Amino acid sequence: MLDPESPDMIRAVFGRQVELFLETDVGQYLQQCAETDVAEAMGKLRYADPEDPKAIRELQFKIRVAEAVVGWLSDAINAGQQARAMLETQ
């Protein structure tokens, strides 16, 4: 019998919740915002004055934050899928 409180079960359920969230309008909106922020910041970074380290740092930070959010969601989904695979083998 599967324990609903097992770490694998919790990761599997959470990963699935993230997958479902990303299928919603809100989830898709947030993903699009992150992608747009990265693209805009990369475009600005491409032409940034190399003598303006503050502007470069701000653009790099904006890119890192947007990529981190997408990465966290992706990590949760991957962990959930791995946990589901582990549960299926039990």
C-alpha cells in the first residue's frame, strides 16, 4: 500500500500540481512574462554600455530571476515525474 505521506508521493503530487498550474491561464501568463523579461533584458544587454556596470548588473539580475522562476517550476515537475516513476515500480 502506498503511503500518502511518503516523500515520493508528496513530490509526485506537488509536481503534478505544478504541471496543472502551468496549463492554466495564470501559469501560461507567468511563463510568458518570464520569457519576455529574459528576451527584453538580453536585447538590452547586447547593446549595454560596457562602461556601465550597474546597468549590466541590473539586466543580468532580471535575467537570472526570470530564469530561476522557470527553473524552479521545471525542477518541481521533473522531481514529480521521477517520484511517480519510483512509485510505479513499487
